[in-house]
Amino acid sequence: LAQLGDAIESMQLAPVDRLGVQSDCFALAKAGQLATDKALGIAVRYSNEQDFTVWSDLAGSLGDVMGTWAKEDTEYAQMQKLLLKVMSNVMEVLGWTPKAGENALFPMLRPLVIGALGRNGHSEVAKEAIERMYSTGGWQSLPADLRFAVYSIVVAHGGAEGFEAVFNVFKNAEMAEERVRALRGLGYTKDNALIDRLLGMTLDDTVRAQDVFYVFGTLAGNRHAMDRAWAFIKTNWDAINKMFSSGQFLLGRILKSATSAFASEAMAVEVEAFFKDKDTPGAERSISQALETIRLNAQWLERDRAAVKTWLGANV
């Protein structure tokens, strides 16, 4: 792995091989065939990476680890620092504004990197995103491909004012695509009252039934919100079930996304017990898959918690 790391850092491997190495490492780690600290050790060697396909996959790999370790406060904060460390170089190359003759895939890479850095605490990126949101031209002056990244950063770090600014986009934008971008962005709030407000919007007709999935999907990946989203589903089960009585596949997607991020046997038992006596035709498969994912996450965390804690303490 050390030799592979050297070849990755010096960019001697082809992009397809650089993608494959980290993808295989994290897949093996998740399956218990490779220690997760070894996979993280490979990830830090990608600090010179500029290929969109590699970054897209690596960001997903790191997201999987961070999601599973979401309740480990110290380690999660260290993983955020790790992500900033690995991604900062490519941000210097990309900047906020396209350059003449730049790589054809940089327009896709730019929002991925800006969003990940800004949401995870890169102070300069977050400051720039907030300034651009509140500029004279407002959200409409933002390039379309950067809007979701900016919305999510503004909500994550802007408190009630940031939430309100992005909610206004959701409420007033003419295009459905723009409203969905804003709706997804709202799911990054860390404030309990705002999380509850967003959840309430799924039942008061503020959010269209077909868009409710975006709310639960985003909140499930938000370590500050996943428990409240699950509690909301349990409390309001009858209303949610009724909303999707004619489209249980949508309900299945919501339930799977809202529960799959948990990583403890206790949560698997709780989710299983809740649905045991519920009538969910069409959603049973999604619930079964969610339970399997929760248990795999729990095993992964239990297996590698100590090694990851030690590695992060020594390397971040």
C-alpha cells in the first residue's frame, strides 16, 4: 500500500487506477478485509488529485466513513480536518471562476470540492460562499452549477439568517429544479428548531409529496438531524403513510434513506420493532435493505473504531 500511495501522490498511476485503488481499499474496509485506518492512509495520498471521476468516487468513500462514524464526535471532527487537508490543493487549482482552457471536467469538479470544503469547515470557502449569497445580485448571480454548494454552506454555517435566505429561494424560485436545490440545501442546518421546521414542511403542503424524499435524504446524512428525522417519522407515521398510500415505492425510498445511516445494533432493533406491525406494501424490501445496512455499519464501526481513533490521533 505504501508503494501504491507513492505512485498516487506522484500521479504516476493512470486516473482509472487511482480511482480503483481507493475504491477497492474502502470496499475492503467496509467488508472487514482491510483495516479502515489503512484505507484512510491511502486517501491522504490523493492531495495532488485533479481528476473529477477520481474525486467523485473518493468523496463518496470518505463520506461513507464519516457517515458511519457520525456519532463519534472527536473522530468525526478529525475526519473533517482530514478532508480539508486532502482537498485544499485542488481548490487552489480550481478557484471559484472557470478559466480559459481549463480541464473539461473542472465545471463538475468545482461544485463538488467547494461544497465538501465549505460544509466541513474550510473558513475561506465558507466565507466566500456566504458573501456571494448575500451579494447585490443575490442567489441569481451565482452560476447554476455552484448554487447547491453555496446553499448548503450558507445553511450549514449561516444560522437562522442563512436558513431564511435559502428558504426564500425555495419559496420564490420559478424553476422546480432551483426549488429542489434550495430544499436539499436546507437539510444541512445544525439547529434543532430549524430541523423541526423543515420536517414540519413535509406535512403542511409546503413541500410537494414527490419532493419529500429530498428532505429526509439530506437530513439522514446530517449528523445533527438524523435522530430528529427518525423521531419525526415515528411520531407522524400515520400522516406520512397516508401521503404515500398510492406510491409506496416513494415511501420505501424515504424510509431507506432516513434509516440507513444509523450505525448501531440498538438502532437496527428499534427500526425493526417499529415496522414489525406496520402495513407497508411495496416498502418492505427497502426496510429490509435499510436494516441490513444499519447492521453492516454497526459491525464496521465496532470492528475498526479503536484503530481509526488511534490513526486519526497520530495523523490529523
